[in-house]
Amino acid sequence: MHIFYSDAHRAHAGQFEFFRGEKVPCFEKPERADFVLKAVQAAGIGPVLPASEVSMAPLSRVHAPRYLAFLERAWERWTALGNRTDAIPSVWPIRGFRSDVEPDNFQAQLGMYSFDSGTPFTAGSWQAALSGAQLALSAQAHVAAGARAAFSLARPPGHHAGPDFFGGYCFINNAAVAAQAAIDQGAQRVSILDVDYHHGNGTQSIFYDRADVQFLSLHGDPRTEYPFYLGHADELGAGAGLGFNHNYPLPAGCTNERWFDALSQACSQVQAYAPELLIISLGVDTYVGDPISKFRLDKPEYRRLGAAIAALRRPTLFILEGGYAVAEIGENVAAVLTGFEHG
């Protein structure tokens, strides 16, 4: 399995975040990718390649152009105001407020395009996010050319980024961009299976009314777990997308067997849909030792997860998402990929 990686992710290194109202060091940090790269190399998963020359057009098909334009110039505008710390939003347009008119004030724009105060925008956030999208597109192109699978090892993650909002450490939705690229190239059905602890609210928002991309997510119950507000089981899609969105919310502390029962249900939906490409939003913050999550998967279960995905027998693209037990993230990701390759 080819691994697509770039050191460009290091440009995004937040100074701090607000976690449930408390100012803390960032959980999402460059060391995450370092541990994953070291582990997949040690496991002999496959060659590590840089991004290839790919069209970036899918970005503006899944994200609003004005949102992308904001991200591109955000740091320049923030520092032009005399600021030297990371940019963190402090005001948001909630229900009844207008978002169709973009305000001139930078802080107001920052809030309009975000949904939390835990995602610092840093000097290199745009460059790192753009590099991550390029890696995902490169991995997708590799699979489209006939490879059984590929792995995009990028950060920051992407599954919380929606059509015109960032949050949850995510700015560009790499899985959505890769899915859109496949559709643009002629695929009629793409499945995105999100196994991160947190619901992929951004991915769901992008594809909720579409039938050409099936979205499935196993995650913490949104009544108690971040990102809240989306991810309930009765969210089945809308319009043309009705029946193509599947959520499996699970309680904190759920057992391995209960989690894998939900995975089995999701896999059955994937089999019925018969996608031409299967994208795995690979978060390993389901691990028992993760500092901000509440599932209890043990290390051996990650190889089991990889084998279950392999059993679907679909061209598969793995994209790194969450996982904040930094010392273990690499071992767990490598176990998934090893399970996929060897069972």
C-alpha cells in the first residue's frame, strides 16, 4: 500500500486551544503525524511518496469559494491587525442571525466560518490544509489508476470541515475532496465510512442531499459528545440523498463487541450500495487510552477493523483523521493498515 506524506503538515502548529472553555495545549499537534509515519514504516506497510501533480478543482466543488478565499488570506489579514497569537473565533451567527452577507470585520468573518473555539488558525494552517488535500487527491488518483488501496497521511484532519465552515481541528475536508474527485472522473457511487470517535459533521453536511456519495459514521452519541448537534440515527439524508446517510451513535464506554456490531451494520450498507471507491475516514481516537474520547477499543481491535474493511473488497482510500493518544496513534493506524493488507 502506497503512503502519501508531506512535511508540510508541520506548518500548522497551534499554540493553544480552548477545550470545553479551558485554555489548554493543542491536542492536535505535529507529533501525531510523526508517530504514524514512524509506525507505518516500521511495519513495512509500503513506500512513502510525496504528493503528485493533481487538479485541485474538487476543493471548490465541496467548499464554498468565499470560504476558501477567507482561509487563504486569513493569517495575512489577522497579522495585519497587529496580532501575533493564533486566531481563535469568539462570536458566531446562531439561529436567526444572517450569514448570507459576509461582514467586513475579520473576527466576525472568523466566527461565521467556524463552529468552535478549539481550532486555532496559525501562520501555516492554510498551507498545511492545502497540502493535506493534495495528498488525499494524490492517493485517490493512485487508487483510480488501479491500486487496491492507498493511505493519505496528512494533518490537520478534515472530517469536521463543512461546505463553508471549519472546526474540530479541520479546515479542508480531505475525504470529501477525494470523493468529489472520483465523481468528477466518472464514478457513480462513492462510500465514505467514518470510524473516528467524533461524528463527521462536515462530511455529512457536504453530501447530505446527494445520492452519489454514501456517508456512514460510527461515533459518540451527539447528545453528550462533541461535535454535538449532528450525528443522530434519524438523519438519513434529504432530497436525492434520502437513504444514503447512515449514523451509528454509540454511548460512552461501549464495548468492543457493540462497536463492531455497529461496524457490521455499516459494512452491510456499503455492500448494498456497491461503491466504486471506499474512503475510510480513519480516526483512531476510539482507543481506550485516548485523552478526549470515551470508547474503549483495545490495540488488537484495530487489526480486526482493517480486516473487516478488506472483506468489503472495494478499492479503498484511507485518510487520517483523529487520534490524540500520541504515543499510540502510530501503532493503531499501522494495525488497521496491516489488518487490511494481511487480515
